[in-house]
Amino acid sequence: MKALLVQDLWVKRGKNIVLKGVSLEADERSILVVLGPNAAGKTTLLDAIAGIVIPFRGLIEIMGRIVYSSNNPKVFVPPEKRKVALVPQEYALFPHMSVYENIAFGLRAKKLSREQIRAKVMHVAEILGITSILDKRPDQLSGGQQQRVALARALAVEPDLLLLDEPFSAMDAPTRERMRSELKRLLKELGITTVMVTHSFADAWALGDVIVVLKDGKKIAGAHPRELIEKPLNHGVAEFLGYIVLKGRVEHVEHNVVILEAPGLLALRVQQVNTSLFKPGSCVLIAFRPDDVVLSKKPLSDVNTFTAKIEEVSFTRYGVRLIIDVGSLKLSVEAPRGPLTVLVGAKLSPGDKVFVHIPPNIINITPCQTD
């Protein structure tokens, strides 16, 4: 049994169709991350699962129970009866209530006794390490503490499904990294099925057991994180994930190797492909991650090595980002400072000549689609 099953879900907000036939599923005790840009429909998807908005077509099933169906008979289970807890992007803590009262809010709505409420509040507060702040108000808390309180309020009602909307958006980078690790550990320890939506690639890859990519209200990919980044399902997905996507032409085909011509990349060799799909003269789409290319002062290989010029140099938190001109192709490459210093040199300046090596096994190619 799937903890969550969404099939062919269509949702309108006003006159706009926000979700267009979205289907996805989550296993019990897993973390499903829905990744997409702004206006992709991510928050609307959570609202539909929670019952806050009503779709006009599709199916939603939670722990084997249908909570929405447009089929006969039509089904709509109201939010308070779905056993779903939603933590919104801004946490939505009640500012006039203490931490204790915020956590107890959903439990009081269930008309539990005072003793039962206190036991549950103290239990989740201890798990999340917030027993020392139970008498404080939200405006006296840090961003990380507010997140824990919002999670405690959600977990106190013992939901079958936890929904998180951009849980780290209000945090600075160091806090964000720490809280990602803590949240994943907590969710795995509790064994609670979670659906999280985010626009952050780092958040998605840090937490997701499965990542679904949403764009313009449609699901365009869904896979294990490693599979998705190493072998995107199509070039639309590759472009969204930061790949360089080019159109090229097949020059000729050898055993397990296709040799291509592309802007700035003559005689580009690609390995590990089904060569039967590619004929000399045919059009192909080429995709590779710019961060996978290797830069050096001297050629490292006779294969897929191209002369380039550095146009811009900027230092980032993790390394050095370079804008490199390879013929008519511009690459934005970020590399760790240490390895890059060894390969290229300590001083990198605009105008410097470098060599760019694109390993044949990191390139994905597919035939161009014909109209």
C-alpha cells in the first residue's frame, strides 16, 4: 500500500489551471520532494492533498483511503478528517500564543483532556529539543526554533502524512544546512511519510528519497536523486537541472561511440549509447553538466579537449565560478578551489587560455524530435 497516491490531478485557482494531470506516489516512511520553479504549482499540490483546495478532476488516496475522487461516486473528505498535517512556508504560528499553546492548538480541536494534551505536547517537544522554550512567544524565537515549533504542532496530532512547504526559505545558509540534516534525521527516526515542496536543488537532493520535478503545472520527471541527476529522462528536465543543452549533428558512428559536431565542439565523442538510434547526418540533442567538465593549463587528453578562454572569474562559498568561452559556446563552471588550483593554477584571470575536457561518458544524447 502506498502512503500517498495522486492520479491525474487537475486543479484550478480562479480561471487559471494550476495543476495539469499530475500523478505521483510516496511509499510509507519515505520523503518525497517536489522540486520546481516559482509558479510551478507546488503549493497548490500540497493544498489539494490537504483538502484546502478542491480539484476538478483526479484521485487522491492517503494510506489506502480515497480522500478525493472525481469519478463516480465522487468523494471529498474535508481537511480535518484526512489525518494530514501541513506546515506552511511561513510556519503560521499564532503570535499571541506561547510555544506550548501553539503545539496544543490542534489537540484542543480534537477535544482531548488537559492531561492528554500535556502528555502529547511534552512528548513532541522533547523529541524536537524545545522543552526549554515552551513558555516563549514566536517573536522571541530564531528561525530554526520556529521551524521546530511548527513541526511539533504538526506532529502532535499524529498525522498519516506530513506536508512541508519550502521549510527552509526563511533561514540563512548555515542554519539551512544544519536544519536540513536535523530534519531528515528526525523524519527518518519518526518514520513519518513526508511530502516536501521546494525550489532549492540543495534541499531536494539532501532530503529526497524520490524527487518529482514540476514545471508549469505538469510533472516532467520523477526518480531517485542519483538517477535523476546522472541520467535525466529528457532534455527539458536536463535544462531545468542546470545541464548545458545543445543541438548537434551526427558525423559518424563507431562501436559504442557516436561522434558529433556541435557549436564550439567539433568531433565530440559520446560513449555508452545505443548507437542504433543515431545515423550520420541526423540531428541530436546533447546534454552535459558544466560542473563535470575538467579544466587544465595543458591538454589532458586527445579526446573531447577544446581550447577556451576565461571571460569572468568570481569566488563563491564553495570554490571558483568561471565563465569560459569555447568557440561559440559559453560555459559557466564552478569547481572546488583546491583541485582547480592544481589543474589550472593559483591565479585565474580573464583572458587566460585554458583547456576544457568533456569526458565522453558524462554526455547524454537523444535524437531530435521531429514535428
